[in-house]
Amino acid sequence: MADSHSLAVVIGSGGGLGAALLTQLESDASYTQAVGLSRSTEVGVDYLDESSIAKAAESIATLCATSGRELRLLVVATGFLHGDAGQPERSFTQLDAAYLSHVFQVNTLGPALVMKHFLPLLPKTGRCVAGFISAKVGSIGDNALGGWYGYRASKAGLNQLVKTASIELTRRNKDSICVSLHPGTVATALSEPFAKTGLNVRPASEAAADLLGVLDGLNPADTGCLIDYQGQKLPF
């Protein structure tokens, strides 16, 4: 459990899962305050503009300095699968440079820049957690179906970034935890076009509660892993 001077930050609070995570953290007595950041918040976070990420991190650093709170939980709940930039590929004949560029910008490069600017804000002593929403389809070892080239590869890249960052964080703070999270299929705009009969699609509130429960139960031995909403470790 976090102490009474703890701050939780959710990046991607404008999305279905991110909003649910923020709502539950706002009523969690483990944290004095929960802050949501997205493209539409007063201090916006735009993955296409690194300066916005830097400014958002500065605002959190200022909040910590003026309030005496410490950033003990960072959850990055952003992701892109489909939209105006394109759709997930069924075949290598559908690979498109513009779609690949966008999906990597949102799923891999953006979170990497969040690491650059936000992970230094985590305390150097005591338990602190950084959780990055990934996906089981980003697992190379679990890939038996193929397809979704860009999404799979971008989430696999995120998993590698999380693993690498976890090693550096452990050197900095032996009690730190940095993990990738598989939320399952959540009833959000991201998954809606791909929901099908027999697929376990869960409300965002349920998925958020599951993920926060998993994060609360982690220990430093779990750092660097890809973990699902049931607390099970998945292969990279």
C-alpha cells in the first residue's frame, strides 16, 4: 500500500480504460491525489510533440515539490489499433508505411518519451510502480495466429522498452517495479470493431479494477515482466 503522501498519474485518461483507471484511483485512499493526463487536459500530452510530454512531466514535478507528495504510481494507458491512420493488417501484402509509422508513434515511441521524462520523477527509495498498457498479441512467443503486423510489433517494442527501463530503475531504486500489462479485451473504442461472439469483452471499470489489483500485489521480483489482468506472467 502507498503512504498518505502518494501521487498517482494516469497518462491516457481520455480513453475508456484510462478514464476508468483514473476514476478508481481518485477514490483510492492509498493515494492523496490522482492526476489524469491526455491530449485534452489542461496540460496536454501529445505523443507527436515531445515538448508537451516534457511540460507535463514538469507540471507533475512542480506538484510534487509544492505539495510534498511523491509519484508512487504511473500508469500509461495509451494505445492505437485502428482509425484514420489505417487498420490492422491481415497480410504482409497490406503493410503500409504511414500506418506503421503512426502505430509505432503511439504504441512505442510515445511511451518511450514518457519513460524519458516521467520515470526520473519516481522516488529513489521505497516502493514505486510504473505500469504500461501493452497487449498479449505483442508477445512473440504467444503468436500463433499471425496478422496485425504493426500492432503486434509496436507492442513487442513497448515490452522491450519496459524490460530495459526496469533494469535501470532497479539500479536506481531496488524497490521499484516497471511492468507491461495485458488488460484483456476491454469494451472501448479500440476493441469495438473486433469484438466477436465468444470473446470475453469486459467493461472498462472491471478491467481497471483488475489491473489496479494486480499492480497493488506486485513486488520487485516481478519487474520487467508482461503480466495479464489476472496476475499471470506472459511470455515475451
